[in-house]
Amino acid sequence: MALFRKSVDIEGKSTDFYENYVLNPKVGDRNVGTAFSEVVKKQISEADSQFADVSVKKLSEEISVLRFELFGLAWTHKYVSGDKVVSQSNFTKQFLKQEARQDIWEGMTDYNNMEDSVTLHWLTSLGKANLGFNYGMREDLSKKNIESAQKLGIKDDDVVARVNHRLWSENAWRQKLMLEPLAHVFCERLGMNLQDLNAEAQFGVAATIKGLYNGAREFL
């Protein structure tokens, strides 16, 4: 019975966020799916007119991809590893397949790989005294996720790889080491270079990412 409740919690919580906050956000009976993207475009474009070339539709689609990945990151920071983390990743892939939005799952890959890269860079910066312990902890958690997948009958390696890339990344996130790299990915996927924007616009992109993560974390 406990396992059943846990499964419902994962599916219910994830579905609520995906449907009501990302894919079909509403205020009352009004769908406000592009409203947030319009605000983001306006604010960043006011800082740097180059951003005005990005269409609201393209920006809205990319923000959806980013929100799915940041929700997964926030979920991992809350539950760390094991059944709840692996099950949530598997549910996300199946949910997007059911919604015919595999493009979002594929798009998340770029952000997910960057999270892994930043975390590994942070581990390296700790120096020999702390690297061994922290790297070992990350490896142990990775193995735990693989074992959980086997126990749950999940044979999709991509599902496990996604959560393993997010492991042990909370300190790198708290130290704001991820914001600029993720902002780079965000801009590249929109067809521009973050460094081509002025400092105020770059800050706006990073602030948007931070706000989306904080929203996911607060929801959890």
C-alpha cells in the first residue's frame, strides 16, 4: 500500500505541474500559456533589442522545455536518489510520449548535459582533499539509481542517465555556478549567443532561469 501511495504522489504531483503550470497554465478560466513568455521577451528586449527578434511562440516552447528540466532538477534536489527520483524521470518520459511531446524530452537533453558538466567541474574545483569523497558519494547515488531502475523494471537507460546527471548538483546550483551555463544553452537553442547580449539582458536570462527553478522548488 505504501508503494501505491508513493506512485500516486509522483504521478499526481508531476501531472499537476506539467498540465497546469507548463503546458496549459490558466488563471481562472483563461489560458495564459504565452503570457509569461511575452513578459520575458518584453523585459529582456528592453535591455537589449537583439532579443526582440525571438518570436513569442519559439520562446514559449523553449521555456516549456526548460521548465520540465528544472522541475526534474528541483525534484532531484528534494529527493536526491532512489525510487522516487527514478520513477519521476520515467513518468516524465512516458507523460511526454502520451502527450506527443517527445520534442520536449529531447530538448531537455541539452540542459541536462550542461548540469552534469557543471557539477563535474564543481567537483574538480574542490581539490584533492574533498574531490574523492564527493565524487564517491555521487557514484554511490548513481549506483543506487541503477539498482532502483532494475527493481522497478525500468530498462530505459536514458531515464536513469537523466537523473544521474542531476546528482550532487545542489551546491553548484546554490553557488549560482549553473545559471550562466544554462543561460548559454537557452540562448543557443533560441538561435543566439548569450555573450552577444549586453550585461543587463544576460542578467535577465539568468534571472528567468532562477525564477523558474524557484517556482518548481516552491511547488514541491
